[in-house]
Amino acid sequence: MNQDKTLSMLGLAQKAGKVASGEFSTEKAIKSGKASVVIVADDSSDNTKKMFKNMCDYYKVPVYYYSDKETLGHAIGKQFRASLAVIDEGFGKQIQKHIGIGLE
């Protein structure tokens, strides 16, 4: 249930233009301080996960490993996406709330 809410929130954020997706854009959003939350697909490589974990720790951005590349991409109307950053505080908080529930 919560997975659906999280994915539909991601879809809304994308429609509002508040999602940076793909490795390069996600990294740029984190480093520029725009990212309010980062989501990395659970089936991403260990290197990708580690890179984003370290980067998010350094820039103090919450990071979640969630779902899979295909589902994440589909949620925002794209093909596979290993990583994405939500660049809106409101959407970020909502998504964190739903993901948090799903991970407990």
C-alpha cells in the first residue's frame, strides 16, 4: 500500500518538475544543495549505492534504497532509473513519510 503512495508521490513530483533523475542529474542536485531526498533503486550496483550513500552523508541529504530500477523509472514516466533526487521540500517530506512507513 505505502509503496503505491510513494510511487504516486514521485509521479506527482515529476509532473511538477521537482525530480532530478539519472546519475548525473541526481549528483548535481545533491551537490548544489537542491535535493531534499534521494532515492536509489535497490537493484542498483553496490558501487552506485555506496557512491550515493557517501555523497548524501557528506551533504546531509536523506537517502533511501527503494524498489527497483524499472519501477522507479516507470513511476516518473521514464525508462530504468537507478537514482533520483526530489528537489522540493514538500514532496521530499511526503515521500520520506511514506517510505519510512514502508521500511519499518
